[in-house]
Amino acid sequence: MKKIILGLFTLLSAQSILAQTLEKMQWFNEPAKWEIKNNSLSMTVTPQSDYWRISHYGFTVDDAPFYYTTYGGEFEAKVKLTGAYKVRFDQMGLMIRTDHKNYIKTGVEFVDGKFNISTVVTHGKSDWSVTTLDKVPPYIWIKVIRRLDALEIYYSYDDKTYIMTRNAPLEDNAPVMVGLMAACPDGKGFEAKFENFTVKHLPDQRRIEWLKNNPE
């Protein structure tokens, strides 16, 4: 029993340690104006910036702000999003990125006067899926769970009840950049605020199965 309790304590302590600290992250395409305060990141999103590769539109862009850290293995990441969206395609959320040809960005996107949960999955070329929200909330929570070779994507109005919107492929057993992304393809920028960003380590499912089948 003591070993079990000690093991649980060690696991919980490790998960607490792995909760992400914003000050330890780094920029890809740093915006001109940003601030970290009270466990939140606020930025003025760079005008005329985005992430997209080739399909439908025929162009590739990779120049929007992305504030990230690197994780291997399986994990859960979530964040609270508040944005002063102004024009078409203003967006903010989480991005999970292997390289410039392989990434997933998901969050809130303002399109044709409506608020959407938007996901772009890029593996060589980009695709785009949207779920239009039935109300205009003051903020949205976005959560992603990386399991094996896929990423599960969820949103919530209250950080309690989460609704799944997509399950997308993601390369297995490869380290990824995980962090906060915002883009303003059409406009002159907008104010975006990210609060309570966390990344929680999840035990590897294959290893758990192996341990179960190979007891001492």
C-alpha cells in the first residue's frame, strides 16, 4: 500500500511540475506588442499574418505569432481565449506543430460575422473545418489531447463541459511544439488574451499496456 501511495504522490507531483510556465516559453514570429501578467499572455496580433499551406487558396504563409514550448509523448493542453475580433479570419487558439509542413491549429475564428470553433490540419497541405457557435460567449476554453497518432480537439464555455469537434492525425512518437497562436490574415491586428494555459503529461498508453501484460 505504501508503494502505491508513494507512486501516486510521485505521479501527481510530476504532473504539477510539468504545468507550463509562460515565462519559460519562446516566440516564433514575435509580435511587436505583448505582455505576460497574472498567468496570462496578451498580445496585439500581427496584421496580415497567418498559417496556411497551398490548398484551395494557392499560397503558403507561416508568419503569425506563436508562443510555444516543446513536449514529447502524450499530453493534454488547454487555454482560455478572449479576443477583440474585428474582421474576417481573425483567430486565436492552440497550435501543435512538428515543422512548417505539419501542424494543427485550433481555436476561435471570426468568419462572416459569426464565431466558429475552427481547426486547420496541415500535413503537406492544409484543410479547414469550422463549427459555428450558437451564441457569442465572452470567452472560450480550448482543449487538445494527444493520444498515440492522433489529436482530439474540444471546446467549452465553462471549463467543465467539453464538446469534441475533431479527431485529427498527428505523427506518433515525435516531439512537438505546443503553444498559443493568433493570426489576422485580413486586418490590421486585434487584441488577444490567453489565460490559464496548461500542459499536462499523460502516461504512454502502449507502455501501460506492456506493464499490464508483463508484471514483476
